Amino acid sequence: MNDHQHLISDIDVPIVIPKRIMVFAGHPDDEIISCGGTLLKYQELGSKIIVVVSTSGLGGYAKESQKSEIMKQRHEELIQVKKALKCEIIELNFENMEITRQKISTLTNLIRDHQPQVILIPHFSDFHRVHRNLSLITREAIYHCSSGKAYGGHEKKWMPFGVYYYESPSCKFQYVDGSVFIIVNIENYWDRKKTIFNEVYASQKEVLGRILDWAKDTAILRGNEINSSFGEAYIPETTYTPLKLLLV
């Protein structure tokens, strides 16, 4: 690919818009809670959004009697998310997030097949085991995509332009040692993010009632750091994927 050079002005900084953004969610709702504003913003700018949901999120109930209905409800919620975000949803339906070669192979080839320029994943120090293991599995998958041919990678090498860890209620960036993060301005997208969460994820309101409060408080904090009303923070991962595309 040829490099294209552009001089920026003293006032305006151009936005590089990726064709495809892939976000890995441990449970249905992670994509909205942590990345919703960013996904709405870039979808409107022209990016194709691909949400990969690893588990069905059957733990999202407060009463045992609710468990039998939760899977059907979660699937219906993802259909609504697909419409709201105008995105592609890929459900992996892993029964657990134990780290296995099969899961690494599945995610490696998923990335190779879709070739996202930007990948969003949970942080590997996340307190939640599902998020943490998903991060480790995806990190290894990205490594194989970028630097090797394992798991059937002949003539399928793909290196994303940007890999980012997203913030979550179980991984607050102020507690990540040595964290350096960027902030996406979601000032124009916070209300839509909140509306989608409240309208779509009705099955979890009892369990996740405080999550939206965290998301709002955190978005205000991140927004203040860039002189905006709301923001979402990300830590770049550059070990095997040099950062070539900055989210703004």
C-alpha cells in the first residue's frame, strides 16, 4: 500500500476513517457500555462495525427463575443492537472463556477473514475472568495474524492499523500501571449510547443498574480531559501492531 502524505493546517486535523472496526465483547452489552459512543461515531463517519460476542451472557440474571428466558432475551437484544448500531453481529456462543487452541484458532481466522483496520478488545488485567481471558485469546490471535501462518494462515497475513484496549467497570484505567490512553470525543453520541443501553438491554436492568451510572461518570471524566462533555478511553496495544491509525 502506498503512503499518502497530507500537510495539516494550524486549525483542522484530518480524521482517518477505518473501513472496518471489529470489537470483541465478552458478553452482550460490553460493546455498548465500553465502546458505544465510539462505534456510533465511526459508523456515522462510514466505518463498517463488526461486533464479536464471545458468550451468551447467561450470568446476567438476578433471580434463578429468570435463567430459562435469558438466552432468548439476549439474542433478541443483539438483534436490536444490530439495528441500532447498523453493525454486523457475530455470535461465537462459547460456553466458557477458558483459553484453548480452538478458541485462538477461531479468533485468528475471524480476524484474517474480516481484515479489520482497528480492533477493540478488553484489557488483559480486567478483573472479570471472561473479559481477561478474551483479551489474552485475542492478543494471541492478533499475534498470529500479524507475524505468522499458524492455524491455516497461508497467504492470509493481516496486520491491523490499530489495536486498542477499552475501559470497563471491571477495569478502570486509573488503576492500570503505566497506562497511557487516548480519548475519543463522544459528545454528540452519549445520548444515543444511553438510549440504546436503556432500550435494548432490558433483561439486565436489575443486575446492571449501576453500570450506566459508571459509564456516565467515566464518560464525563474522560470528556473533561479533552475539553469535551463526554469521552471514551482506550489504551493502544503496539507490541505486534504498530499504531498507524489514531481514534479521535
